[in-house]
Amino acid sequence: MGVFYNTVYPAKYVTALMIIHKEGDDTTMATYELQPDEVILYEGNVTCKTYKGSLQLTLTSQKVVFEKEKGLFKKERELVDVIPLESVKLYNDAAQIKQKGADVEVQTVGKNITIVFSGMLEARKFTAKIVNAVTGTTLATRGSNKIKDAFALVDDTLGLDTRATIKGVLEHGVKGAILNGIGKSNTK
């Protein structure tokens, strides 16, 4: 007979049903099941300093799930941890997820986790997917918005039309752009 524990992680983030077995009980392990409105975005094998050994990582549209494979012949998965994406820290609308080579550091409300992938490409795929899931925008969109904001800052500060100036340089060269005049902003 198993003892059931219903664990609630801090601040309403997730409730996970875990089964703790007594000696001599059936050894069925707790596994994670997708919710009806949840989709898988990434799956892969990783290692993690917080959880010892090799893990199966599953990134869904709502959570990051860590599971361990048990057994030599009959492979079963044991639920290690579930981290809701709402618990990932944001600063200035940027998810606090940093990639250095094959390592990805995820800062959450409860803890900081360093996930080690098999290579830098796998780490980059995971980072792009989790940042997109947390913020709702892709890395390309965020990069584009940063450039647009920088152009707007320069335009407002110097009273120039940066895009028109660059267009003039490309069409007429530097000499032609200087002779024709640098694009002035029409806003006053």
C-alpha cells in the first residue's frame, strides 16, 4: 500500500501528486502526464547539478519536467521535479535564462538551476524554446525590438531620421549623403 503525498510548490505554482512506496509495495513510480492544454516544445537528455545523474528533460508550454529513467531492461520514468514556467524570473521583460556553451542557467522564484546539455546546439534550441514560452516572443523579435528602440533613442536625442540617413548613404554613398544633407527628423 502506497502513501500519497500531495505537494504544493511555493506560491500556487504547481501541485504534483507523488506516490511514496513502503517496502514490499508495488514499485510503480510517479510520472508526469500532460494536461489537455499543454504541448511538448522540447525533449532531451541532460545532467543537472541540482539533481544527480542523467535526466530526461521535457519542456512543455507550461512547465519544465525532470524525470529519471529507472531499470535495466524495463525502462520506467520517475518524476524528479516539475518547474512551472510562471516561476521563471523576469527582469525588464527579459527571462532570466542564460546560456554559456552547453550550460543553461534558469533562475526561478524558488531556486537557480544549471542544466548541462550534450552540446551547445542543444542548449541553444532549449534556450530559444523556453525564452519564447516564458515571454511569448522569439529571440529574433526581441533582438529586432532592441534595435528599433536604439534607433528611436538616437533619433529623439539627435533630431535625426536615422533610417533616411542610412538609406541615403546606401543609395548615394557617403559623399552624396553629406552633400545632399543628413536626414532631419520632421517631428517637432
